[in-house]
Amino acid sequence: MKIILRKDHEKLGKVGEIVEVKNGYARNYLIPRKIAFAATEGNLRALEEEKQRHIDRQKKELLHAQKIATQLDKVSITLKVKVGEDEKLFGSVTSQNISDALSERGITVDKRIIELDEPIKALGIYTVNVKLHSEVTGKVKVWVVRE
């Protein structure tokens, strides 16, 4: 029996793949547990439409990410922080601080996609990567200056 997988299955394949399995295995295990559904004409058409919608959504997300990346490349933000002896910061500059500064500029970026290996603990100029999409990374210039 041919079935279309709804979920990734360790031995059968990934979502959307059409695989051939024994009738009993499909009817008694895969279909009732909603791991797969029968590969009928209607289900195959629905699968193709869903794949096309997914591809269109991915293209739209990629274009949006590229647009934001070009905005980020043009932006440089200045963060004023309190400094103690030897030019060391009180506290540190985190991805939340960078996200807030970008929001003030009108660019909304989630703090979880800002890539900091470790918080910034010294004055200076830093280039921070922002992972917008699996294929797109923007760069923001961050100036950490004395308050």
C-alpha cells in the first residue's frame, strides 16, 4: 500500500514522502496514529499544493530576511555604558541590549537570533551577526562607549 508520511519516521522517511508499506502496517499502525495517510488522488493533489505553499512561504521569508539584512548592514548603534577602572564595564552588553537599540531604530529583531559568543565586557567597536534566516546573516556595527 502506498502512503504519504505526515511525520518524520526513523525507518520510513521524512514528511511528505510517498512510501510503500504492507497493508496491515499502514491500516493498523501508521494511519490510526496519524503518522501517515493513504496515497489517494485527492491526498496527492493536496500534498502537491501544500508543498507549493511551503515553497512560496520560504521564498517570501527569504526575501524579507534579505531586506532586513540590507537595513542592518547600514545601521550602526551606539550603546552608552558605565565604565569603571581600566575601561571595564559595569555589567555587560547583551543581545537584549542590542535588540532594544535596534527597536529604537525601527528594526525589530528577536534577541535570540543575535549571535554573541559571549557578552561584550569592554569598550570598543564590535560587528555582531544577526541570523535572520538559514541562508541570510546580517551584520550590525555596535559602538560601546563611555556614558
